[in-house]
Amino acid sequence: MTRRGSTVQDGLTAPDDPAGTVTAPATYAQERAWLASRLAHDPPTYCAVDEFPLHASVTADDLVRALHVLMDRHEPLRTVLRTVDGRLRQEVHPGPQPRIDVLDLSAHGPGAQIEERRSLRTRLARGPFDPHRAPQWRAAVLGLGEGSWAVVFAAHHTVYDSASGLNVHAELTELCAAAEEGRAPRLPRLSFGYGTYARRERRRTGTHPAAPHWRARLCGLPPVHAVPLDRPRPPARTFLGAEVRTALPAAVTATLTAAARSHCTRPAMMLLAAWTALLHHHSGAYDLAVGLPVAGRGDPATRSMIGTFVNMRVLRADLSGDPDGTELVRRTTTAVRADEPHDIPFQRLVALLPAPRLPGVPPLYQLAFNHTPANDLGPPVSSCEEDLLLDVAGTGVRLVYDAALFDRSTADRLLADYLRLLAALLDAPGTRLSALLPGTVPRHTSCPAPAPAAAPARTAPRDAAEERVAAVWRSLLGTDAVDVHEDFFTAGGHSLQALRLLARLAPEHEGRPTLRTFFADPTVAGLATALKHTPPGRTAWR
């Protein structure tokens, strides 16, 4: 096997040359991915890895050149995110140098090739990206012999999502065909760049057109789910996660598509309906909020773009009246379809709704569901954003859980119960919800859901450090009085405001505490103490 780095630099500016660098505000999708990755504990959670098979009479240099063409066409592939005065911005460089390895696997047998490709995907996913340098992607070109190639592409979620992978594959295929036929490539015209999209998104101020729909849809939504926990919820989120995974039973995969067709819906809706049924079974709740990632590409001009557009939508599931499986699937499908025309950035949705903020509780939803057709769950993760996430990819299924709240044994049971309930829903859709899991008893807990505590006596700032923090706090949140023990998020703050709080305090201190430190004690007293003990040179994003 031979290996070499990319040397193709046709017409590209040196990576450290500031000439031509363009800045733009970060999109809402980039904000979510950037913040989550800074609070996470493992790189693979926020790194997407795709493998694209290609068949053409081309050379490795042709494929390396094609990757550079993609980078020149799509701004996110030349972008790094930076904070400026506590606000996240894109910095688009004219010619960064990506890491592109070339590996010749043509002498390997089929089994050895498969193993080497699997190992390479894992290595590319595990390696962290330098958060201060573009680009935020890396790739490997694999020669498989007789005109067969594969490109393994790894990118940070701040610049790439699953829909981007379809566009990368399509453009690489066309670039290979053009090189083989000696013609100019016929690539989709991009109406505008990702930076222009970000500026347009940020200019949409005032009342969002989707606001009335979501105010009505989520009015009275329970602030926290009732699924029993194994341990009391800590006052601050740890973001430490774990997972259990398995494969969908053969009987399920054999009948899922036909069952969905008989209900005039998609397989994803069958899987989602079964997830809400399981959550009801273990919580007893009839009113459930489930977070759903959506593509966020409603504008047709974005569908050919590479970048991150994913948004989170809140599904309010109605399980009242002990419906049978057919009615449950109908309700699920109807609710998802009713919400589809009303996309709104999740950060704006949180700000829009006067939902109570409870210590350690993610806003609006804590239970989530994700489905992708590709049969690849990726490497195991050790971080989580929600209490529970059911992730179905092709025939693989995993349950990602907050390790501060749930035991491994509980996750194993929940996943096993889900597979049983899904099979029952497919086999006997006329069965009532209460009978879909016969012989199982829902768990009980001694850990009640958190509730707003009675307001204690307020404590005013007690020294100069607390007064300095309190002054910035008042300015950001528009409040007159500050209790040094009040939770920043309960007081109405959000993650980006936390970043601005840290940035505004920087001139008064040699360093800043990390975002993770602030999340551990998001109070004036906690932040003042952290500032006193932060090593020089520490920044909010490190």
C-alpha cells in the first residue's frame, strides 16, 4: 500500500494569506452544531464520515483535483467559525489546504480492502479538527483497481450535513465523468453562496411568520418529560452520554415498507409512532414532545449546496384515548405533515415561547428521534444533547442516553421494549396502545421531574468580581436586579448569550472560563469564582 499527501494547488492562495478572506454571520444551524461540539466529550459525535464509490477511468490526481473544485465552489468547505465580541461568525478563506491522503488498495483482496476502509473511516472520524483553521474537512482517495475508486470524506457538522453528502457524491461523479470524457463538467448552478444565505437568515427580524402556528401548537407543553430516571437530574447538564445498539429484527425490516404503504405513510413515521408509544408506556404521559432533526432546505436554491442547514423541530405527540396502532400512525403522520410548512430556527422558537427554564433541563424537548436511510450508525458516541435519542439508520438502531440520568441496564431494556413494540405495531396494527407491550410493567422512579423551586431570599453581589459579572448579566438579560445564585438559563438566558457574557468580561480578566465550566454553575457567584481561578490565556471556546 502506498500513501501520499495532496500536492494539487492549481491557482489556490496560500492558506495563511489573509487576502480574500470573507466574513459572514454564522447560521442558526452552525450555532447549534458549534455550541454542542464545544460542550461534547468526543469528536465523532459532531463529525460526519461518508464514503463515495466512483467508477471511471481517472487518476488519483483527477480525484484530488475534483475535491479542490468542490472546495472552490462551496464556501463552507473553506470556512472556520470564530467568535467576535461574543458572536459567532464564519471566516471563509480563499485557498486553505485540506488534508487529502491517497491510498492504493488495488493489491489487497476484497476482505482486506473492506477492513482497511472501515479502519480509515474510524480514524478520520476520531481525529479532532483544529477549531481555529480552515478547512473543517479531510478526505482520502482510495484506489481499488480496474477503474474503481472510493473517496472517504470526513467533515465537521458546522460545515456539512447528511444532505451535503448527496451533493458531494453527485458532483464528484460528474467531475469524474468530465475528466474521463475530456469535457467541461456540468455542475448545478449555485444561485448564491452560503454566506449570503446566512445574511438573509439573520435579516429576518421581527415576528417570524411561523410564530402563530408554534404558539398554538406548543401552548401548555409540559416543560419536562415524565419518563422515569434512574438518578435525580443534576442542576447542570454534563453532556456525558453512552449508547446501546442492535439491528432491527429481520421480520421488521421485511415488512416495514409494506406496512408503511398500507398506512399511506413513510417507514420513518412507523418507527416514530412506535417510539412515542414506548415513551408513553414508560411514562404514562399522553402529551409528549419529541425533537426531530429536519433538513432545513425549504428554499430550492439550497438543495444543491454543501453546508449545514439542519434544524430541530418539536413534534407534539397526542397519545390520548388509548388509540390503536392504525390511529397512532395516522396521528403521527398528520402532526408531522402539519408542522412541515412552518419551519423556524430552533433558537428563535425557544425565545418565542414563554416556557419555564428548569435547571439542567434542555428547553422544549428532552427526547428525540432520528432516522436516516443509510445503513451506517457511525462509531459509538460518548456525548449527548438530549436525555434519550432513538437513532435508526437503515437496519441499525441505537439508543443514546444521558449517562448522568440513566443506567446501561435501563437503556438495554428500553431498546428491547422498543423492538418488541415495533414488531407488534407492524404485526397487529389494530391493537390498542395499552396492549402493545403485554407482560411488561413500566418502570417507576423515586426521582421526580424538577419543578420550579420557591424563590429564596435574593442575594446581592458581595464583592467587585460579582458586581462586574452582575452588571454584564443585567445588560444582556435586560433586568434590573440580579440574585448571585440565580441560574442564567432560568433567568431567560440562552447559550449564545452565555458566550457573549464571557466575551464581555474578557477585557477585565486575563482569561475566561470555558463554556463547559459556566454550564456547570451558571450563576453570578459561580462565574465570578471561575473567573478568579481561570488560567491566563484560557478562552471561552477551549
